[in-house]
Amino acid sequence: MVSKKIVLHFSRRLVDRPIVYHLIKDYDLEFNILKAQVTPAEEGMMVLELKGKQGDFDRGIKFLTDTGVVIDALSESILRNEQRCTHCGACVTMCPTGAFELDLVTRKTKFLPAKCIVCGLCIKGCPPRAMELHF
């Protein structure tokens, strides 16, 4: 079983086609949309986690590229600068995916990078600027 987070870029001519539908129906893939910005008659972007058997995954990726969808690996990541972090908990309340947890015993925040979709909300809202974007 393969599971990867990828970024899909749709040109204007592709935004109203049922591309993701075909990933399910024709290639037996599971997906979880992590972030999307698709506007009719304009370009679109979608971050998704794609899961399936290796052969199905490879065929699905080929379908996307043959269709004209530009695919990027999710190459950005968020890291926490432990020296700057004051464990104020601001990140816990703003993260849409639950990538931060508050340890009720130690009162410290724990960062769970596997849940992060690199939306950047924690970077903007971190008072001590402990969250950093890395490529």
C-alpha cells in the first residue's frame, strides 16, 4: 500500500473536469483532500493524500500527468524551533488538522508533523515565531 501527499495544479481548461472522480472509479485509489483552491474558469490547486496499491497508484499518477495535471510532491514542511517555542498553545487552537496536542500533565505542546498539511496558519499565529517553513 502506497500513501503520499501530493500537490495537484490544474490549468484553466481542467478545473471543471471530474479528474479526482476517476482516481476513485478507474484506479481504485483513496484520497483525502487536505487543502484545495479551485475556481471555475481559473487555475486550481489541491493538496491531497493519495493511497492505494502501488500499481493502481502508478496508473493513477500517469492518468493525471497524461490529462495535463501538474503534480508536485509536498516538498514543504513545517518545523518547530524548540529554542523559541514557549508552549503557549496558540498553535493547538488554530491548526485545522490537529497537528498539535497539549500534554495535560506537562502543559507542553507536542507537534505531530505527519498530520501537518503545510497550511501555514501556525506560522502566522505563533507569538514567539517558533514555527518555520522548510523546503
